[in-house]
Amino acid sequence: MKTSQHTLAAALAVATTTALASPTALLQALGLFKTLPGLVLVEVAFGLSFAVLLFRAFIAAVPRELDEAAMIDGCGGLRLFFQVIFPLLRPVTITVIITTSVAVFNDFVNPLYFLPGDDNATVQVTLYNFQSQYSTQWNLLFMDIVLITIPPLLAFVFFNRKIVAGMTTGAIKG
């Protein structure tokens, strides 16, 4: 490896470690460390950028003429948003809800760090229960993996069209 590749690898390793230090200190100061509301705040903070990106791309694809026509008809700012723009956001809202729900359900690292202990174990953290330093209970581990896989798979099967529609709606302009 070259020196620049070593530097990049070190920077990436440090970035993930320092990304966990600030939320941990903040949650401890607020008294929310090791609590479910604290984990919810962390998940919202980490997932917000993806949601903003999707909403921004979708709103940029909404024709300006639609806004102008509503303003000519007498819509104010709030009424324009809630009666014209907000109903158009339904596909992207469904996409954000589904993808974020699946991402939070599948999250292993955040519950491991922000909800330590057996009292607050999430389904993904239970994967650790079936392995130890000297042995692994493969039958129980694979059964746990199957049980963990079923809910996101069902969500994808039932909401596949909504997800694809919400992702592609804001991607094409014009």
C-alpha cells in the first residue's frame, strides 16, 4: 500500500470511532444513554441526511408552474405546502419510512454501543448470544438469522412498487 492509502484507511477508521464518541457524550449528558429514546435520537440523526436528500430531489422535480398556479388561485404559503405540495410527497414519504424502518431494524452497531447490556438487547444483538470464544451454536445462530431476515423481506415484497416509485420520482426532471 502507498502512504496515501494508509492515510485514507486511518482516516476512515478514526472517523467511525469519533462519530460514536460525540453522541455517547451527549446522550450521557442528557441522561438518555442506555435508553430507548436515546437510541431513537441517534437513529434519527444518522438517517436524517438520507431523508433530506430524497425529499430535496423530489421537491426539485415538482414543476414551478404548479406553485405559480396555486398562488394565482389565492393560496398562501402554508396552504400551498399542505394542500398542493404535501400530497405530492406521498411516494417519497413512503419510501423514506420503509427504507429507514428496514435500516433501523437491521442496525447492529448502534444498539450495541448505545444500549449496552442484556436488558436492552435488540434482535440483531442477540446474534452474539449464540457464539463464544470457543464454540458457536450454528443451528441457533442460523435460526436467529432467518427470524431476523423475515420482517424486512416481507416489507420489501409488499412495498416494492412504492419503494421504486418513491426513489425514481425525484430522479427524473422534466
